[in-house]
Amino acid sequence: MAAMKAGLVSALTFVVPVLVAILGVPLLLDWVPPNRFYGFRTSATLASPQLWYDVNRATGGALLIGGLLGLAGACVIALVGADWSPERRQTVAFCWEGVCVLVALLAVAAKV
């Protein structure tokens, strides 16, 4: 059971940044119309379709970049931290992925 749990968490280390990147693609390509469920939703973006697409294009790019940087970091951590405990590797990888996405989204928010 413990080995299965460790394997699942190890897989999530790589799956989460890929999902973040994938979630950014439809926003980047203007495939998502204004809605209340998916995208950079504020009263201003919901009121203006042009602003919605501009802001969500930037948000999609940020998610894509953040996800790819998170994935690259997870790969580096897996190689560099080969002698670390699995818990330490996963914690460092998830923190790195979170920081990548947060910084990318903050960069978008600073432009808005």
C-alpha cells in the first residue's frame, strides 16, 4: 500500500505541471468564451469580451510557461535529488511547481 501511494505521488509530481500547461492552451488560443467557471474571471473581464480574450490569452500563456517550467523543475529534481527521500523530492517538486505558476500568474495580474 505504501509503495502504491509513493508511486501515485511520484506520478503526480509530473502530471500536475502537465495539466497546468494543458489548462493554459485553450485560454491562450482564445477557445474559451467569457464564462463564470474557467478563465481569469473578474467583473471587468466578464463585462468586456475584448478584455476577456486579452487577459485570458496572457493567463493561458502564463499557465503554459508555469506548467512547463514546473515540469522541467520536476525532472531536474528527480535527477539531482535521486538520493533524497521520496517525500523530500516530492515536496521540493510541488513547491517549485507552485512557485512557477504563482509567479507567472502574478506577472499577468501586474499587467492587468
